[in-house]
Amino acid sequence: MADRIKIIALNANQEMAQSVANRIKAELLPTKIMHFADGEMLFEASKSFRGDNVYIIQSTCPPVTERLMELLLCIDACKRASAKSITCIIPYYGYARQDRKAKPRQPISAKLVADLLETAGMNRLVCTDLHTSQIAGFFNVPVDDANPIPLFYKYFSKLNLEDIVCVSPDHGGLVRTSKLAEKFNAPIAVIDKRRPEPNKAEIMSIVGDVKDKTCIIVDDIVDTAGTLCVAIEKLYELGAKKVYAAISHGVLSHDAVQKINNSKLEKLVITDSIPLTEEKKSDKIDVVSLAPLIGNIIVALEEGTSLFDVHQRFIKENN
């Protein structure tokens, strides 16, 4: 099986891609992206992948537009080099927050990116914790949205926490939060917040009992960490004993890490969908790897087995 699998690691997730390739014993293709003097990019692969199933691993994380362009050029190169199939593994799907017209004369950027990927030649998308599940409907190709909750459950289970309450940062995140709450057989609290503008939030109230509880905030993205830190402060005001956060994608823009370090948060647990650079590393931030989950998904796609069954097996392995 592995003979017909070729994995391409672009600049965003090279360490993860190497781990995936090692896990499933597939070839990691040597490639390079060069830049012309004016900034234009050129993708090149030094080995043939004609007739192969190509898996491109690349998050569209900062610098978002450059990472997206790298991905588009790679897809086009694979298509023109007669790859049998092109599966994009995008652990962090950028522009996902722009999934609707919140105001007049705004784009629906998540749909635009979907169109670009399909036009370039992508045959399937694998991603992790899309901002909203309906984004999958923007595509006309199969979309597999991997759930990192089992990874978070494994992490927090080792801490032997007591009196857990899983906290959703808004009403839209209830489904995500409930998945972790079900595993711990824990109640849920919901933060009622308003967004006057992007990256700013005002917390109106918290629905649910958090007094003397260990709170785990569950979300998909931590960007500037402003909303997270306000939520942490509010939970402690209401009597929370300890506050943790399990967040899929650590964008961590600007002074986000400094805010987290200065907060009363016990730990922020994120996945490696966005690599944590040296300057962003902190004793308060722990990273869990998506490589085992992604490796299992690739094997399932190659064998034509149910991704649901693979996911259930992965959950059992990580419980």
C-alpha cells in the first residue's frame, strides 16, 4: 500500500508530515519552494509521483496567504504531473472564521478558499476541527473533519482532575464542548459574549455552575488570547477552583503568549496543527500531536475502510 502513497510536506507542517510518514511507512517526497526576486513562488518536486496517491500536508497558518499560495502551486504541480489523486491535509484551515456575511459588502472567504483549492485540482480535504461544520458544504469534494477531542481527553485524564466543568466560550461551541464533557461525564457551562469587532469580546454572563469547580474551556481557535483571558478572569470571579483550556488551533498572534503567561490559567493545551515556534513556547502551553490521527486517516482512505471505525479505534487507543 505504502508504495503508492506519496506525502508532500510544505513549509507549515514539516515535522508533523515526517512523523506521519514514519508512522505509516510512506515516502516523504523531497520538494522545495523557491522565491523569485519579486516574491513570486515556484514549487518543484525532484521525484515522480505519476499514478500515485499524493497527500499534501500544509496548514494555512501565518503567514496565511503565503501558505495558501504554496498549497495551490503544489496542487497544480501534482495535477500536471499526473498524480492519481490529490488529498490536501490542512490541519488548520485558514479563513474559516469568515464563513458568512456578518456585515454588508463582506466576502465569504472560507467559500472562496474552497473554490481555489478545488479549481487547482484537489480531490479530497482532510482537516481538523473546522470553525463551523457547515464549511464542509462549501466543497464539492469529500471533506473529512478530524476531531481532536480524544487527544485532549487523554491529556486531562492523566491529571486526575476533580469536579470538572467543560466551558463553551459561546453558544456556537456547545457541540464541541459537549464531546469532551461526555467523556468526563461532566456538566457544561456556557459563556454569553458579544463581539463588537474582530478579536474583541465582551462577556455578559456565564450560564452554569462553576463555583469550586475545575473548568476546562474548549474552543477551536486561540488568536490574540484576549477573549480567553477575559473568560479566565470571569470564571475565577465566579469561584472557579482552577481553569484550563483545550483549544485545537494555537494561532497565538501578537502578545497572546504574554497574556497567557500573565493570566491565572493553569495550562493551555493545543494541537500541532500550527507549529509552536520557539519564541511562543511557554511553561503554560502544552502541545499534543495530530500525527497519529492523521496517519490513521490516510490508512483508512487507502484501504477504503470507514473513517468512523478508524476514529473509534483511535479513541479507544487514546483513552
